[in-house]
Amino acid sequence: MAETTEPTLALHDESSRSETEAVAETKVRPELPPGMSRNQWKKLQRQKRWEETKEEYRLIKRQKKKAARERKRHSRGEEGSGTDDINYHQQKRPKIPSQQKQTGVKIVIDCEFDELMNNKEIVSLSNQITRAYSAKRHCEYDLQLDITSFNKNLKSRFDKSVSQYKLWTNIQFQENDHLADILPTDPQERSKWVYLTADTDEVITELLPDHTYIIGGIVDKNRHKLICKKKAEQLGLRVGKLPIDQFIQLNGRQVLATSHVFELCCKWFESNKDWGRAFNEVLPPRKLEKGEKEGKKEKVEEKGEEDEKEEETSGPKFQEPSEKNEELQVN
């Protein structure tokens, strides 16, 4: 018995030493660059890994989407060629009207909150502005759209990841002009400018011609409450909110995403000025259940709270026009 036990114990001791040495090796931390915290170093390493693998990631993503399209085509019982599949997707896309009806309404997205947002929130806001522009192009009615304070991190994000914005038409990107710079000095004209915010009891029942409606371009996860209302008060502007509580039952603050607010304005015109129909078309059905599922009501943000989970952590969501990705292109 002793002869069989000793080799086993020796093998066990050798294995234990190997595991101990391996653990010790893993605990050896690399030396940090001077002036850099460990969190900053980890973030830098993640970014480097993303840069090294992003092309492979995008290729895999395109392959997955192609496979998903194939599965959908087969599930419909179609055995046509790839051309048939392309035609199917083209039919699903909303058409861009050849001529839009004039409304006299102007929408301004005020982006003078750059320094209050982190990188993920900047990405989220850039995605929302892109969706708003897409909604504007496909709308049967023309709503003038201006982006003020388009500079700093937000502009860098666009320049790096969605540079085709420079080719967008019928939209104004104002780099040097802040909201205060474009306000009319005449009190009567200024009274036609309304800052949309959830923090007011004044409800906007209709969008009036020759009026300008301002949306706060900020994604802050409700860290900066009342920020849009306070800014409006400082500038001497009226405040108002869309009739959210008439169509959605929510807990807490009744807030919407920046892109949703603009889409609602577009759909209000297309729905024969019916807010109920507009809300049903723009917002996900789960937010229109009017309390049927108690305790599962979700918050939405009127000044930039991102409503959907986005892929900020996996890299840029936008891409150059040469990339054939239907979700990321502005159609």
C-alpha cells in the first residue's frame, strides 16, 4: 500500500506547486505608465483590443445578419434567389417622399451639454440624432431641423464614425452657434420658442406654424434633473411637454428619448394631428400597455435618455457609407 501511496502524494504535491506558481504568475501586475490609474490603463487596453478585433467583429456581425435573412426567407417558404431576398427588404423600407408638405415648424436639438456626458452617452446621443434625421427624411411633412452647439466630443464622434453626415441635406449643424446665439431678441418672437421638458405642467397639445420647439440633446440617465427647465428659465423661454401621461402610464418622471420626441412630432403631422396614433406608432408597444402589467412600467427620456440597449461597449455603431449595414445606414 505504501508503494502506491508515495508516488500519488508526490504527484499531488508537484501538481499543487504548479498551481501555486501559476496563480502567483497571474497575480503579477504590469507596471502602469506614470500618471495613469489602473482603471484608465484597463480602459486603454480594452480600446486596443477593440481596434485589433473590430474588423473581425464586423465581419462576424455581417455574416450573422446574412444568416438571419436566409432563415427568414426559408421560413416564409421562399426558395428564390438572393435578388428576391433583396427585393423583400427594399419593400420593407419606408419610402422617401419626393416632395414634403410644409409645416412652418422648426425643431432645434440643443447639444450644449457635451461636458456632462461620458463617451457612451455621446455615442448614444449621436445615434439618436442619426435616427431623428432618418425620420425627417422619411416624413411626409417637412420639419426644419437644426443642431446647435455641434462641437467638442459630439462632433468628434460624428467625424470619426459617421462622417457621411457632411452630405446630409435639409439639416443645419451649427458648430459655433449656441442656443442663446440664435434666439430672437424681440419678446413677441421669442415667445414662439418653446423648450420641451418633462419638468413642467404645461402640455403641448399642437405644434404651431412659425414656432420653434427645442429638444435637450443630452443623455444623462437622469443625473441632471431640471437642467433643461433651468436653462429655459435663464434664457427667458417658455417650457412645455408632450401629452405623455394621456397615452402612457409611467412611474416617476415622464421623459422621452431625444429621437423619440422628434419622431413624435413627425408622426403627429402624418397621423392627422392625433397624438394617440403618433405615440402608438413611435413608442414600443410595451410602453403603451396603460398599466396592464403593474410594476413593469419603464421610464423614457424626453431630453435624451436612451430607450434602447445600444452596442456602445463593442465599438462604433456608425460606419462609412461603403459598409452595407441596414441598421446603421440613414435611409
